[in-house]
Amino acid sequence: MGWLKRRDITDRIPSWVMQVETDIAELLRARCMVSRATQAIDASFISLPSDFIAFEAVRFACCGNLLSLEDHWTGPPAGGPSCACAPQPSCAYRLVGDCIEFLPHPSIPDPPDPSWQPQQVEVAWYARPVPLKNPGDTNKVLENLYSVYLFGVTRYGAMYGLDDDRETQMTTRFVEAVTAANRWKEESQYSGAPLRAVVRSF
């Protein structure tokens, strides 16, 4: 890894960091990337957050049940909406361009009714990490998953240095770091769960 000591790579490191951040947006779905907000369904189409990558969950604020993700809306699901707290609620959503569309569309009073209360949903999404542009910059991924940046940047450096063996090694380490971080949701399902002993007969 002698190429890391070369002075001519200093100007190239920011581009390697940008490439890693593109990889992070495409591959990483870690707990530290999840942002949350309460959204009023006061329009049929609502703009997605500027740092949006993908939804982690969209839930009814009243009961916590999940809204369904629909690609092609054919009407309410069999058995009716999963929420009985509000009459004729929007029970599904889909992504349209840079907007989320709630289905069925909300019935918005026209003319406006000051007493009308829009339906509320709790939204959790994976947020794109704040770009690292200056030496003192930081973000949640760097602070919680330093190895993702380390192996990712070193991987691109190895490519630049034509160090095939090091590139293979760093790619493997990068994939392992991302895979381990992405297991959080699966592991959290069993966190705190009681142990069960099964007695088998012979």
C-alpha cells in the first residue's frame, strides 16, 4: 500500500469519497441512516425528503399499522384497510417521481374547512448521509460505521494504484462491513425475545 504515501493522490481522495457515498446510497441500509417524521396527508402527492433513499416504514399514526406499498392501485385491500381509526383512510402509497402518492386520495374539503383534520402517518426513511467535503466534516455513517468509509475509500485507491490484490481485499472488507450493518433489522426482531427450549424424543 505504498501508493497511500504518494503526494499526488491528495487531490483524488475527495472523488473517492464521493464514489463511496454513491455506493452507500445504493447498498447501505443501516440503523443510523433512518430518519423519522410525522406527515399529514393533506394532498394526494407530497414531495419526498431531499435526502430520501428508500422507505423503512410508513405507518398509521393512530394505531401503528403499516400502510401497504402498491405499484398498481386497484382499490382497497380485501378485508378493508388495516386501520379502523378513521373513516375511509388512505391505506396505501406508492412512489411517483420525487413524490409519495397516498391511496386512495384524501378527501380534502373544498372550500377549505378550518375544522378539518388530515390523516397523520409516521414515516421512517433511509436518509442519504451528509456528503464529506472538508477535512472536518462528519456524518452518522462515518461516526457509527467508520469501516464502511475506510474500506470503501481504500478500495478506490487500490483501483487507482492498480493494486489488484489490495482492491480484491478491500472490496471484500467493504462488502462484509455493509452486510453486517444491514443485518440490524433482522437481528432486532429477535432482540429481547425469550429463549425457548425444545425437548426432542429419541
